[in-house]
Amino acid sequence: QVQLIESGGRLVQAGDSLRLSCAASGGGFGGYVVGWFRQAPGKEREFVAAIKWIGSNTNYADSVKGRFIISRETVKGSVALQMNNLKPEDTAVYYCARSSYGSSFLSKTDSDYNYWGRGTQVAVSS
């Protein structure tokens, strides 16, 4: 059974950059859509970005457009989330999620993803 592992989260200052990575223990992401979601204390989980491995099509939440970049790390077979110009409101636990095989829509709905990592904490101080 596939296991997703996120890494890279830490405490940073506003304006800093941070790079997260998501790896799958069961193999690569060929044929899948991979998404990043986040959940802040007291709030519901929200969509951040998604990428389709084949073709590298992407989708972003309005709140992160122009600041975050989701991409394939082809040598490692993983998915990265490059976060630039971080703001205190970006503070959250960030989760990596994977669709079922053959999915093609870059969905913003968490129910469209069926495998989830345990999350990595990102904290942005003012």
C-alpha cells in the first residue's frame, strides 16, 4: 500500500522562502494527480496546489498564485512545493495527497484524493 511522506516544513520569518517535498514509498507518481493542501489551527483543510504528473499541468489556489510553485522532481520521482514570500497566514500543517490511478482533473476538492501523508508543519513569524 502506498505511503506518502512530506518533508521540509520549519519555522521561518515573513518574506522567507521554503521548499516542501512529497515522496511515495510505493513508487513514482506516473498516471496520478498530486495535490498539496493545508490546515491552520481552528480552520478547515484548504486546497493549495495540484499537478498532473504526465504533462505537468498545474492548478493553484488564488491565495498562493504568483508566490508558490508546484513542480515535479523528476530524478527523485517526487513532487515539490516551492513557497516564496511567505506570510503569517501561510502558517499551517501542509499535506500531500494523491489521486486514484488515471485521474486527470486538477481537483481542488479533498474528497477527490484517496491517499494522504501525515503532514509537515510550516510556521511563519511576523
